[in-house]
Amino acid sequence: MIGRLNHVAIAVPDLEKAARTYHETLGARVSAPADEPDHGVTVVFVELPNTKIELLHPLGKNSPIAKFLERNPDGGMHHLCYEVEDIIAARDRLKAAGARVLGDGEPKIGAHGKPVLFLHPKDFVGTLVEIEQV
């Protein structure tokens, strides 16, 4: 069921500084910032040969990333995203196995324009997991 690692998401208190660090210090190709109002974030993607790093910054006071940064003011890893072929089949299989799907359980369109769901971190050794249909 689980496919390749799509991205590692890192919440950052200063998006411009974080993007500059990846670009200037590490020499990575970095996308322009993009607002994702449905998810309450502004994202920048760092392109790597085998995956991506997604830099997340709050978009508004009610952003889940704002709450994360209150608890982790320096930022840090927020979630891992894995690809799945069929998000509904994956959701149903995960729920049948006892995994908790966050929100209303229906996929939303993510930053890549594809359906995504998030899974409760307590069900995945303390790590928030995103699944994305490819």
C-alpha cells in the first residue's frame, strides 16, 4: 500500500530565512512560496534528487502550524508524506487496521494539487503522517 516518500515537512518560524538556508548554504533548488489557505499554511518546496523538503509557515492565526510553532518556537519536523495509489482504498484499509484519520476523513486537495489525508501521530510512533494519492 505505502509508496515512496513524497516529502518531509518542516515547520519554520521564518520562511524566507529557511528557504535562503536551503538555497544558499546547501545549494538546493527552492520553489517560490505558495499560500495554501485550505490548510492554513504557506509552503516552499526544496527539490532533492529523491524527494522534497516542504517548508511550512503559518498562514493566519488559526493555522495548525502556528500552534505547532507555539510549542516548538525554533521549528522542527512536522510530518512525513507517503504516496499511495488510491487514497480511498488506503484510508479504508488504514481505518480497518485501527488507524485514526484526522479531520472529517475525506481527502482534501494538498499543495501538489492531489488528494491528501493526515493520520494521527499516536498511531505511527509519534509521527504525523500524510498520505497523498499519486
